[in-house]
Amino acid sequence: MPQEFVGPSIDWFALSPLLVLLGGGLFLLVAGALTPRWPRGWYALASASTAGTAAVLSVFQWSIIDRDGPGTLVAGALAFDHFAQFMTILLCSAVVLVSLLCDDDVRGTDREGPEVFALLLMAALGGVVMASANDLIVMFLGLEILSLALYVLVASDRRRSESQEGGMKYFVLGGFASAFFLYGIALLYGGTGSTNISDIVAGFQAGVSTGREDALILAGVALLLVGLGFKIAAVPFHVWVPDVYQGAPTPITAFMASVGKASAFAALLRVLVVALPFHRDDWRPVIWVLALLSLTLAPMMAIVQTNVKRMLAYGSISHAGFMLVAFEAAGHRAGEADPGTGMQSVVVYLAVYSALTIGTMAVISLVSRAQGGDTRLTILAGLATRHPVLALSLTLLLIAQAGVPLTSGFVAKFGAIQAAVTEGSYVIAIVAMAAAVIAAFVYLRIMVTVWMSTAPGADRQMLAYVSLGAPADDADGDAADGDAAAGAAATSTSTATATSTEVDTTGAAIAPEAITLSTAVVIAATVTFTIVVGVAPGWFLDLAANVTNYAR
Amino acid sequence: MFVLLALHLLIGVGIVASGDRLGRRAFAVAALAPLATVVWAITQADAVLDGRPVVVEVTWVEQLGLGLDLRLDAFGLAMVALVSGIGFLVCVYAVGYFSHPKQGTARLAGLMTLFAGAMLGVVMADHLLALFVAWELTSVTSYLLIGNDDRSPRARAAALQAILITGTGGLVMLVGIIAVGHTAGTYRISELLADPPSGGVISGGLVCILIGAFTKSAQAPFGSWLPGAMVAPTPISAYLHSATMVKAGVYLVARLSPIFATTGNWRLLVLVVGATTMIIGGLRALRQYDLKLLLAYGTVSQLGFLMLLFGTGQYQIAQAGVALLLAHGAFKAALFMVVGMVDHEVGTRDIRELHGFGSAWSPTLVVGVLGAASMAGLPPLFGFIAKEKALDGYVEHGDFIGSGAIVIVIVIGSILTFAYSARFVLGLFGVFGTDDADPRSRAAHAPSVLFLAPAAVLTVSTVAAGLAPVLVDRLVRASTLALQPGVTPSPVELWAGFNTALVLSLIVISTGLVLTAYRVPLGRLQRRASDAISWIPSAEQGFLACLRGMTDGSKRVTALVQNGSLPIYLAVIVTVAAVAPLIPAVSVFPSLPKLIDAPIQIPLGILVVVAALGAAVVRRRIAAALMLGAVGYGMAGLFIVQGAPDLALTQLVIETLATVLFVLVLRFLPTKWADRSPAIARPIRIGVSTLAGVSVFVMALVSSAARDDVAAPNISEEMIARSAPDAKGNNVVNVILVDFRGLDTLGEITVLLVAAVGAVALARTGRRRLIPGRREQGHARPDQGAGS
């Protein structure tokens, strides 16, 4: 006699951040489509306030978890813990900032309308689902929601072929990555008998899984790592990053670097640290290798770039390497009562990096818009004389990314290194420091360009000089080689760059960038965060220390 | 102490923010910060010299163990005397130097104040991490100061070189600091001193720390940035690159040597590097014609000397180091100031263009001669006392391996120092002046009193400390005690009796005189010798080679890894994804199951394989799409044979739909693929596809064989049993979709929704009309609403 069917009890308030994001996105889309064009800025305002509301609701959840401890929602589909709320707040804050940036970016173009903002909310929804998933299928759904929204956002600038190309590449490669992820889930299901993380952990604790299904689990983990490695942009799955980051509209690049990366890291944490601590000795070496490759290769490739967004794209890969260093440290303690500081360092790094990248992209977006969408490094030349405050902000954001003390970037990098050293991963800690030096060189190059007083066009030699520190005449030859190499290497993306290089910009009068209120707010917010966390990081680290109490 | 640091920060930022409004008066404002520090230090001096350090402890980041613990002991006080005392004098001097301020001059003053604050942080920090923070700040401010003239490529290149070398060293040092601090359990220098740790990790960490110290103090082979940094204005060079910043490395070695001199290779490393630097710096100084470069190489040599004194960990020798530290700060800053005055009034620093000065220059020349004499180690000046003490320390107390060799190195280095000091003086008097150069120095206007005063003050202090060493005796002794508590430092005296050190000093002076007398043939000899060894790359060339290698290497890596081709990106990802699961799977590869159940499977299987191969081979797009469809239909047939008609039906419907969609889309594309890829691509593609196929095959076998082992009850039976009573459904697949996994289906619908939204968004933005040319005209104009 079958039992009476009992539906799962649903704590609607606990789900409220998700519901608000979903509702906001749908509302924006439906209402936006049915009504005439809204006054300027209202779409952005709507999406920013939706995301803001979701973030505030998450803060309430935080205090509820403080009181009641972590748990699961909707029959174990979603985790309800500090980590999920931390990521929700992080992702929603990023959406608020990026919405403000997008407002400036789409205004007056054919992209003006509710779609971009609705997609931002949808992507954040996917990210939140990924971060709070307690079931691998649910996590896959989150991944798909996020990815689909991102594909479209990347390709949304239909007037630039780079954007189209980026969207296409991201879509094709991302499709493969999602397929691998799904395949990995299937194998993991075969190995553990469940897709629910709580059940998987319980199964391990009961000692069910032994023998042959180990191979299934390992193969499943390998495929999951391929899928998530693609999303976090770790070498060797990073190949899409430079092309896509460069091609996407600048605010969307910021969005991918913050929301995209943070969600993927959250998912990686759920899968590896929460669900598979019993296999930590199997996956930790993989993380180690990914970290090592990302740390060493990315800055190497960043050095020769002439496009500032491309440079920052490689920067983001090397930042992913740093996060993986901390992740590797967390792997030493996965599943233990004392989780160490690894995971805490990862989330701190994620938050810090998200703020930095959004701020940096805000400045670049502003400057590049004034120069007709050009994103070559030379557009930044002379910024210091046109807009000293803007230049100062950019410099601060860059030195923070380089990890200079008294900025948030130092706190993040230091946390990662310290976690690695605490767990005895000296090799990778030293490699990380060496990589930080090369990466710092890249940021330094951008800074030097910003503070150069010469006009663009005349400073090809200067740039070559900066990049080589050698006498100007032979450095010029090298720079030409560099351009040629880049042009020959990258097919269409760099061809576009190379072609535009030939356009003579000498003597072109540069209109000072018009700083709009919304962008100014974004820059001010990120700079403030950078300084506050840099000077007084205690409160922030305290918050982050909570996240390791996962729901299982 | 924090108030003082904040004061530096405030004044520095204030001056930078005020732009060029202050002009050279900015330096007068900047002088306030070091002046306040000096006054404060004097009020604390008595207690500090009695061995009661001023301690301020502030927790910065508790979670990371980062503290901002400040501690001013006697050695710190000596450093503060250098940093703030000379800082104040340099500021005063700069007012005269920048009599015609250019754009950016005021910024120099602001940055210099910020640097002074950072440097104070270095010498006051008791927490190694706080020290590191301040240390990096000095690198950054130094970078900005060297590169302040942002129009000069030379300045920028030199600045870049300086920060690359010192910054890299700093980060290496951070690793060392973390390794040492983590192993020892404390980052406080005072606690390390009280309880010295040891072990393998510590030794490795110490090497890292030493690399940081060597780069900062321009030791071989990292010293190439210091001469380059001389492009900075002379007040900056006098302050940062002779008196203070370059001493940071020496300072750190001085602090840590009493703790770690006998740990690992610390002493050996310091002594070898210091000795090499001392000799090479001296030799190169001898060949310079630019007075400032001569002093720069002299500084390199003296820094090597200081390393030799502080690196041994023996207090008797370290005591000489403290004396030399103070003496060097005083005479070298004065000499730089003299060079700056010459440069300012005559317009050149090249000794071939100097032909002596008018009588009004006598005070300036006296300052220069006395400074050089102190540098050369002539009695009765402070420099002599310091060198005597050093020789005495090594001869009487150097009881470790190699101390005898170091004595010889010091003697040779001192002879070279004497020789280049003499060269400096002779150059100043115009001995090297060539006939074809314009003898404008004879008619040059003499520097004003204010301009000269700071250098004069330093010279007076050098002479006073030489004649009456009791003035510095207490500071030197207390500093030694601060470095190594519990020892009994000897008094500092001008006449220490007739001892070995005095004999060595006499040898130094007499040989130096000989070298000076025969300088012309010796110079020729030296040039020939250096030509002979010119194949050995210099540190400068090494640095450039590193940079070039990095750039070239990264170009090559980028061209290889990031070539923009989607197929290659895909190949990389697919290969990794195929190989990664294969590794664990192969180890448990089961025996092959029965491959054929029914005869009909054979033709179906052949159909699938042939169609798949055909799809990969044909050149027409539409044909490939149809082949893919054939694969799908073949699969559907296999499903039927296996007894799953519903699955087969689904498969058929989907295949049909996909084929129709393909045909619809292919209308817009060329009918054939234009294969433009190189010949090598084909085998690679075949290889990758084969690999992926093998991987999937193996995975399919392994995973289907693994099912028996799963201990949990078979889930499908339970679902079939419960579908009709629980969900009132007879099709178990439907029940799973809408009931058992209903939430997942809801999520899947959300995914579809997002996909639809995306498609709509793309379609809509594409159709929206644009006002022609508005984006091309420059930045967006928000006041015009876009037509839709």
C-alpha cells in the first residue's frame, strides 16, 4: 500500500531572494515589452533595485541562519547557509553596479531597452542557484540559466563583429563545457547513487561507495572539473576568455568577470569541498595543476597584449589561479571540523576581485566610449591630464589588482598565500608570488600609460619603451614584431585590432570623457570598497569566516 | 608614532593634491614633517638610549595575523636620525635647488614626504609584515620619484627598472617573511630575537628575505638599478638613493643578523655578496666621469661594506656598521648636495667640463673636500673612525671562517674608496678638465648661503663626530645593544691606540695615494682589463636580457596557446575532457560484454557507423546534416531492438525536428565548406575525434558494468511501482518528469525561458533602427531618445 503523497514543505521567505530576482526579470521583460519606451535610466533603476532588494533579503536570511543554523530548502534541492547568502549578496551587488554601467553603455544605441537588464537579473538568478544548489541537477540548471544569459549578453552588441564573434565562441565552447558537466553528473550519480549533495555525503559516511564505482566517481569529478574549469577560466580551459572579454560590451565583461567567475567558484566549492571531501586527495592535485598553469601562463600572455581589455582578461585568469591556490589549501581540510582559512580566502578574493574588476571596467568603459569604442591601451594615454580623479581611481584599482599593501587586493592575495603556506603548499605559494610579480608588471604598464602626458598616436615608441625598458629605437622594432605576432596569431579578433592600429590617430583631438552620474557612483563605490577593505579588513574577514559552515 | 606617520601622509597627499600651485615652496612645507619627527625623536632620545624603547601596538588584521606594531629602539633612533634629519636638510636644500620650478616639482616634494613616512615605517616597524608593507611603499614612492619627469624616456625606463628589481625582491621577501613568521609562530622582530627559530623552512625563508634585502640595497647582481636611478633630481638621489632607501636592505640585515647569522647560509651569502659588491662598485666608480654616477657607484660599494659589517652577527663588527651607517649618511648626502650645486650653477657634472671655480666657491669646495676625505677615511673625520672600528672588529673579533679574506676585501675596497674619493676631489678642482670644453665653471655664480647651508651642516657634523666621538658614542653603543641585547659594546674613539687596524689604515692611505698619483696609466690598464672581460654580461645587460626573454617568451607562448582559432580551442578542451576521465576508467576496464544481441543490430550498427563517418567526410553542409539525421534514425532503430519503443519515438521526433531546423538554417550558408585549414590540421582533428570516441566507448562500458555494484536498491523499480498509485500516471517517464522530478522540470522550464528571452533580445536589438552615425560621432549623447 503506497503512502499518502506529501509535497515538500517550502519556506517561501527563505527563497525570497531567488523569487525577487526571477520576478524582477520577468516583470522587466513583460512590462518592458508591453509598454512604450521608459524614460532614460528607468530600466537600469528597475534592475538595480530588484537586485538590491534581493541582496537586502539575503541579509535577513543571514541573521536567520545565525539563529537557526544552516539547513536545506525545497526537499533538499537548495542549501540555506551563510555561503549561499554571502554569494547571493555578492552577486546581487555586482548586478546593481553592472546595471548602472550598462545604463550608460546602452543609452543611445540599438541595445537600449529592457532586455539587457532582464538578462542581467536572469544571469544573477542562475548564479545564485548555482551557489546555493544542494543537488547537482539543480546546479546544472543554475549553470544553464547563467550561461544562456551570458551568451546573449556577450553577443548583444550586434553592431560590432567582435561582440558577435565573442558570443559565438563562448556559446560553442560553453555548450561543450555544459555537456561535460552534465556527463560528469551522470557518472557521479552512477558512482554514488544520488545527485543530492546531502545524500552523496551521507552515502560516503555510511561507507557505501567502494571499489569500482570509485572509477565512476573519479571520471565524473574529472568531467565536472572540465565544465567548471571552463567557467572559472582556469588554464587550459581559458582559451575563450581573451576573445570573449575583449569582444563583449565592457560592462558585460565586468559582469562575466564578477558574477560568472564567482558563481562558478561557488559551484566548484559545492561539488568538491561540500559533496566530495572523501575524495579530496584525488581532486586536490588537479586543482594544484590548474592553479599552477593559470598562474604561470596567464601573465606571460598578458605582457604582449596591446588591448587593455585583453590584458585584463589575462589578468582575470591569473586571479583565478590565485583563487585556486586558496582553494587547494581548502582542499587539505575539506570535510574536517576545522576548515582552515582556505575557503574563506577564496570568497574574500572573489568579492574583492569582483569589486576591482567592475570598477576598472567602469573606467575603461567610460574612456573607450569617448573614443568610439576603441579599447586599445593607447586610449588611456593622457587620462591623467584630462581627468586626474578618474586616473587616480583607475590607478588605485590597478595597484589593488597588483596586490599592493593597504588595498583590498593585498588582503585577498595575502589570505590566499597564507592559507597555502599554512597547509604546507610552499611550491605553489612561491609560484604565486612570482606570478604576481609578472602580473604586477602588466598593471604597471597600464598605469604608466594613464599617467603619460603625451597624446595617443605619438606614443607607440613610448609604449614599446615601457614594455621593454630598452633604448627607444630598437624597442620600436620589437613592438612592431609584437603587433605582427599578435596579428598573425589571432585570426579575426586581432585582425580587427591590427587593422585599427594602422589608422593614424596622431593629432586627433580627444574630447574629455563625459563622466555620468551612474558610472561615477560605480567607480566611487568600488574605490571605497577597495580602500576600506584594504585599510580595515577585519570586519570583512569576520563575515567571510562564517561561510565554511555549510549545509549538508 | 602613528601621529607622525599620519602627518607625513597628510602633508604628502596635500602637496600632491595641490598640484603645481606651491612651486618650490612645497619643499618648505614638506620640511615640516621630518622636522616634527626630529623634535619628537629628541624628546624620546634619552629614554630610548637608556634601553627603554617606545612601543605602540595596534592590531590591523587580526584574522591574518597582521599587526602594525611599532617599536623605536636605539638602532631605530639612529635610522630616524638619518631618515628625518637628512630628510629635513634635503628639503631645505631642495628649496635652493629648484630655484626655477618646472611642472611637477611640487609633486616631488609631496612624494618625498610620503617616502619619508614609508621609510619611517620601515625603521619603526617591529612586525615583519608591517615592515614589508612600508618596504613596498618605499619602492613605489621611489618609482614615482625617479620617473617624476614623465616626458623623459630615460627617467621612465630607470624608474621601471628600479621598481621591477626592488618590487620583485620585495615579493620574494614576503614569501620568506611568511615562511619564517609562520614557522616561528611570531612576526615580531623583538620576539624572534628573544627566541630564535631554526630549521629547513627557516633557512629557505631567510634566503628569500636576503634576496629582498639585496635588491633594495643594490647588491650584486641586483645593483644595476641604482646608477640608473640617478636620472632623478639630485635632492632625490641624495635622500633616497644614498642616505635612506638603499639602507633599508642593510637595515633589515642588521636587524636579523644577530638572530640568523649562524642559520643556514645567511652569513656566507651576505659576506660573498657584500664583498663582491664592495669591490665591483669601487672599481666602477673609478671609471666614471659624471660626478653623480661616481658617487652612485661609491654608494654601491659602501652598501656592500655595510653588508659585510652587519651580516656577521657579531656585535663588535655590527658596532662599526652603526658608525659607518651614520658617517656614510652624513658625508654622502653632503657630497651629493655639492654635486647638485655644481650641476645647478655650471650646468654640467662631467669632470671633463670642469676647470676649477672662482674664489666665491671656496666654502662649497671645503665642504666637498671634507666630505670626500671622510669618505676616503682620513683622520680625524667620522669616516675614519667608522673604518677603523670596522677593521678592528674584523681583525680582533672575526672568528668565523673567511674573516681573514674579508679583511683583505675591506682593505682593497677601502683603497678603491680612497682612490675614487681622490678622483672626486681632483675632478671638482678641474684636474680632468679638457682643453676643448668651455671653461665656464671658472665664471660660474657661487651657490647662495641657504643653498649651501644643509651640506655645511652635514660636514660640520662629520668633523665634529670625528674630533669628538663622544658625541655619537652613546648612540652607537645603545644601537649595538638594541640589535643584540646583553653585549658590552666598546667605546667609540678617535685614537684607539697603535693597533693592526691603524697599520691597515696607513696601508690604505698610502696605496690610495699611489693609485691617485699613477691614475692615468692605471686607468688605461683598467680599461683594457674591462675590455678583456667585456664578454661577461653585466648586471644591467642581465636585467635587459631577462626583460627581453620574458617578452619574447610570452610572445611565443601567446602565439602558441592563444591563436584565436575556435577549432583549436575546442580541440584542447575536448582532448582534456576525453583524457581526464579515461585515466581512472582504464584501471577498472571490465571484460567486454556481449556485443550483439540480435542479428538486426548488425546492419543498424553499420548504418550508424557509416553515416557518422560520412558526416565527417562530406563537403556539402546539407549532406552532412542528413548524415547526422541518419545516425539518429539508426540509433532509434537500435532502441526499438532493445525494447524501448517510447525512447525510439522520442528520438525519431527529435531527429526529424533537428534535420528540419538544419535545412532551414543552411539556406543562409554556402553549400560547401571551404577547407582552408593547413594539412596538419586534418590528422589532429582525426586524432582528437578518435580519442573522444574511445573515451566515450570506455566510459560507457565502465559505467554500465559499475551498476551492479551499487548497493542501494534499484531506483527504477520503485518508480515504476509508485507511478500509478502516487501520481495516477501510467507512463513512468512522464510521471518522473512532471511529478518525481517536477522541481527539476520547473528549473528546466526556467532555462528555456531564459533561452527564449535571449533569443528575443537578440532579435529585437537587431531589428531596432539606429539613428545613422550617432555612435561614430564620439560619445553617446543621452538626450536623444533612440527611435525604435
